[in-house]
Amino acid sequence: MIYCKIIIYNYFPCVYIILAFLNCRAGAKRCHGPAADCHREDVADSPLKEGGAVEPEDYYSKVLKRSSDLKTNACVTPAQPIPAFIRQALKKVHPDVSDRYYGCGLVVPECLEGCRILDLGSGSGRDCYMLSQLVGEKGHVTGIDMTEDQLEVARKHVDYHMKEFGFKKPNVNFVQGLIEGLTEAGLEKNSFDIIISNCVVNLSPDKKRVLAEAYSVLKDGGELYFSDVYSSGRLTEEIKNHKVLWGECLGGALWWKDLLQLADEVGFSPPRLVTSKIITIENKELQAVLGDFKFVSATYRLFKVPKGNTKTCQVIYNGNITGVEESFLFDCHYTFKANKAVEVDGELATILTSTRFKEDFTCQPPGGPSAPCGVKPQVSVTTKFQDVEMSFV
């Protein structure tokens, strides 16, 4: 299986990625021009027929003319405040790169200075150039994408950005390849500190392989930080094969409990939920097909660290991570205040002492010299996922 992407100009980001994915699977011709060039034929309102009778090419090039035509909010990013230092970094990205950017918001983890980062589905390179500034000259960013047209745009502006950032040599490069075949694309095993992904794993028919490849190229202590769409149960074949639901980022959604299982099978620590938001279905015909299934968009952190630690630990955040100096929201259960002691479970203690965060936390046994302030209870894997499960209630 392969997937590929399409150049657009800030129209319906997720759905156009799906269009190209389906077109490539079917061997159809891709549209490489602006979105407006793909909308040459006007059509009357097309009913959504049972079984997804509307062809994907027609759905994206004819049915969808504006964001209000979307049937769900799965592909619409909720307004989120962007930190000032990230806004400044984005302003330095060349307009040609930004204009050809598509994506569902930003996925930017913390503590990036000096890190090696891989961006799955990097497109025109906007996020790579933003991250290039955050990792600094001693860090490096690699973008991987299937579409040569997008990669051509990204590569064309490397020299411009290095000059704009004041870097003596490039700290970013772009590779053509599949997210299911990172090592096949020439990426070395155990070579990245962080992998980011935004609404891309959803598009792959082999999600376990995507996770396995990510695990393979991450260093020990590395992190997969990604956002995607999840379902309340394993989807039926009817839903999986429904072209409109694929176009709405729902047909390829993974059951959130399967994420837990796949992550464990691959070797990752249990996924830690950062944020989640319910997805609403505004179309009665699609809702009829979906039945009782519900969906959320969620961001998770998965780490390549040793498993099995059950010893609690008292940690103190030193407040030195850029952008979160006073308060660091690590996941939906733990927010660390600078210089305040917090008791964490053994799993999180391993993460904080075995990853890039180890220089930002002081760890000591419970009841150590500093009295615990705002102690957190131990949180089981099941409890952590209840936040997602509650979204489906």
C-alpha cells in the first residue's frame, strides 16, 4: 500500500490528503495544481449514497467547495492559542512554503533544543522550517513525504531559510518515502529523538507497521508525539470502505484501545493522552452509517523506554523548558509547576529520567528532603484512557 499527498492552498487540509491517498491506491491521476484548478466543474448537490457511491475524486473536487461543505468537524482544527515563540518562528518561513502548507494545526512537543526530529508527512516543509529554528544549529529536522512536488518546494528554500535563521550550515533535509517504510527510505535506525505526526497515521492501512517503523528509527528514550482521529470501537467494513467517511478522516480511525495494544506489541510505553476533543457529525445520512460509533481527535505521547518500573518517585520541575517555564502540561493527568514537588508513578518516573527531559527534573524517592507539594495519585493505564472513553459516553 502507498499513500501520497497533494499540493493545496489552505483548503480542507485533511480531506485533500485523503483524496490523494485514495487516488494513488486506485492508480488515478493526481492533481498537482492549486485547489481552485481542481474545481473546474460545477455540480448539483450530490446526495451521499449508501456505501459511499460518490467517487472520492468527485467528492473532493466537486462536492467540497468550502469548509462549510464538510459533514463533520474531524478535519477542522479547533482554535488553539499558539505560543509567541512559535508564532515568531512561523513568521520566518518563506511565503511559498507557507502558502503550500496543509495540515490540521500544529504538533509541537516541548524541550526541542539540540534534538533530531522526524516529521511524518512533511509536505512543503513549513513545520520542518519552524522546528529547524527551535532545535537550533546543533539539532536537525528531517521531513519525509511521498509527493515529489511538495518535496521540490521544500528543498528549493533550504538556503533561504538557513540564511534567514543565521545558520552556517543546513540543519534540515527532506526525504521521499512512505511512513510505513522509514528504513526503506534510507532513515537510520536509532537516529531520532522525536517523531511528530499530525492526522497522518489515520491514512495508513497498516498502522502497526507505521508504529513499528517509528519505534525502529527512534533512539532509546525517544518519543512519538502525534495527533490523530480515534473511534469508540473497531469500525465495520462498511465504514472503512465508505469513501466519504474516509474523506472526513473517520473511515481510517483506529479504536483507541487498539492503539494501546499496538503500542505495546511494538515496544512503546503505554500511550499518554495529552489532549482530546469530541468530533461532531452534522450529516444525518453519515450518522446513520456510523450508528453508535463516536470519534475524538486526540494527541498522544509514546516513548521508547524500559518497561516495568513500579516505584513511585517525587520529581521537581526546574522550569527551564522554553515556552513552559512556569507550568508544564505533560499530559492530561500531570501538570508540573516550576520548583514544586510532585509524586509520579513508576512509568512516568522512567520517562522523566530516561528521555530528553532528564535534565529538567530532579527525581528522588517519596518523602525525600523536599516535602511533596500537590502530590499526584498513581494513575493506572486504564485510568489514563478513561479520559478518552468519557468522550464517547
